[in-house]
Amino acid sequence: MVNLYLIRHGRQNSTLCNVDVGLSEQGWLQAELLRERLRGYPIDALYSSNLIRAVQTAEIVNEALQLPHIIREELREISFGLMEGKSDEYNDEHFAEFKAEQRKLIDDIPYPGGENGTSVYERAMPVIQEIVQSGKKDIAVITHGGIIRVMMAALFGRNQARRFLFGVSLEHTGITQLVYHPADDRFYLERFNDYAHLEQYPKLRRRGIS
């Protein structure tokens, strides 16, 4: 049995869509709280995506774990294509038709010039399989909300268009734990978007953003 902890990175230092920047001050605090929580876990492997916010989150966590930090590009956030680097207001105005179609949760349509859920799954799942078959038993993967939702939909029988039903808002540094049983090559969901380490700090949670 393998415990796989899919963990969203800390809050990034930009409100623009999927820009590759480091953590904000709040993101550093979130990562430090995550570090203290994971200090008591028997983590024996640490992975992250190659985006700066995920790398920095993993580095902060690793102050406690002291493990080799393995970076895999395939674990990066979904590509938002032409929407990347733009504000929410810009994207709401210029991609209104796409967003309206996406909200129907019918077709797994790609972001304009970017990826859809299926393409993300196809690049990320081989790495996830490699990780859970590595011989390690408790593995932390610092990744992104898009990856986590894609994995939830794929592993638990939902159309990728409906991946957005997994959490109204995934918290930064929230923990989703999957248990992998090698004998039947099957994943079980143990917990989803667990942010107990942020409970006492409302301003560090997404609903605390003004």
C-alpha cells in the first residue's frame, strides 16, 4: 500500500493567470505551516512540478523532511494558453464564450491555445504511476489545483469536463491523500483538500482574500 499526498502549492506572488512566479508572503506562511504539519508524517519521497511556486513550496517543506527533491515538468499546472498572464477581468471579457461553454460541464474543451483535462491526464498519469511504483510508501507531490482535479476526475470515473465539481476552491497547501493498492492497481481517496493547518489563519485561506 502506498500513501500518495497530492498537495497544492502555496499562494503565488501574482493574481495573473498561471504566471511562473514565486510565492507571496502568504504563500511562504502557508508552506511553513504545511512543513510543520508534514514533520510528523513518515514521508519518504518528495516530488514537485517545475513551476517556481511548487518548487519553493517543496523546498520549504523539505527543511523538515530532508529528502531528495525530484522535479518533474509533467506535474506542472494545466496550460491556460492565450489566457495565461492575463487578469481575471481580461479573461472574463475576452474569453466569455469559452468560459460559458466550460461552465456547462459537458465537453472537455481545451483552453484557447492550451490544454484540456484529458491532455493533462495523459502527460501526468505516467509520472504518477512511476511514483507509486517506485518502492516508496509515503510520497508527497507538490503540484497544482488543475492536476489534482484532473486526477480526481480520471481516477473516480468522471468526465474531465466535470472535474470542476471537485472543490469549489482548492486551498493553497491543501492535502489530497490517495491510497494506492499495487495488487489491484487501484487508487482510493482517503481525504480531499485537507487544510486543517490553515484553520486558525482565516487570511491564509482563499475565502480570506479581500
